[in-house]
Amino acid sequence: MSFLSDDNAYNRLMTKVFDLCLLSIMTTLMCIPIITAGASITAMYAVMMKMNKNIEGSIIKSFMGEFKDNLKSSIPGTIIVVSGILVLTLDLSLWTHNEVNNRSLFYGFTLTLMVLFIAVMDWFFIIRARFIEKNIQSIINSIKFAIVYFHLTVLCGVYTVLFLWIVTKFAFLLFAFPVIGVVVLFYPKACILGKKIDT
């Protein structure tokens, strides 16, 4: 009997791993046109939160349904995220390559802003995945959640920036990113922040 239960647990684990890898590939593909990245990330978070509750059903059907539902409304959020990351990345690059007084202080300040910005955007997409709201209301609520759960906000922001830094430093990881990178980057945050959204 114990062997049977072990086999069932193993099969469930392998099914979840396969589903997460499939979700990772779909999310990556749908992010390639940058303008659809917001809808893709929102759909991904929605499916991941369902998976955490074991109510996801078909991964492809669930993802595509969420993607279509969020495609039009997610465009403003996508523009905000892409613009914010580009500005902060350019700022970091400037502080890295220019010799100015107190350069490390400015670099640290910009890096802190990037960590907080990315973490607030995680809250934003998770809220969009869970509730039907206007973008401005989602932004306000994401800031509120980021403040209330500030320790988790910082932890998730640091995790994201560190993860992306490691991937950019070791080029071979870029080849694995479409299959498992999205899972490693987003699934822990979907589980942790998703629970806070539901409480």
C-alpha cells in the first residue's frame, strides 16, 4: 500500500513538473511580442495560483483563457513595467560606467528602486490575475499590499533581481530559461504572494 501511495505521489509530482514546464514555455512564447507580456505574466500567475490549489484543469486551455481575458486590459501595465525596467536598467548602466562622486551610493539607491519596483509589479500582476479591476485600482492595491507585506515585497524583489543577475552572468542558463526559468522565477512568488491575496 505504501509503495502504491509513493507511486501516486511521484506521478502527481511529475505531472506538476511537466505542467509547470509547459506553462513556462507558453509564457515565454507569449512574452516575445513585448506588448503581450503583461497578459502572458498575468495568465501565468492565474494558472500558477490555481495549480497551488489543484484546480487548474488543462494547462493550455486555462492559460489561453486567462491570456485572452487579460490581453486588452493588460497593455497599460505592460507599458509601465517595460518602461520602468528600461529606465532603471539604463540608470544602473550609467552609474556602472561613469566615474562620479558617490557613485556607489547612487548605484545602491537605483538598485533598491529596481528591487522595489519589480516586487510591486509582482503584486500588480498577481492582483490582476486574481481580481477584475481597472489598472489604476490594481496599482493602488499593489502598493498597499507591498507596504503591508513589506518583508515579502523586499524578499521577492531581491530574489528576482538576483535570479536575473545569475542568468545574465551564466549565458548557458538562457537556453534553459524558456523551459524551467519561468517556473523557478515565478512559481515561488505565485505561491507565497497568492496566499496573501486570498487572506
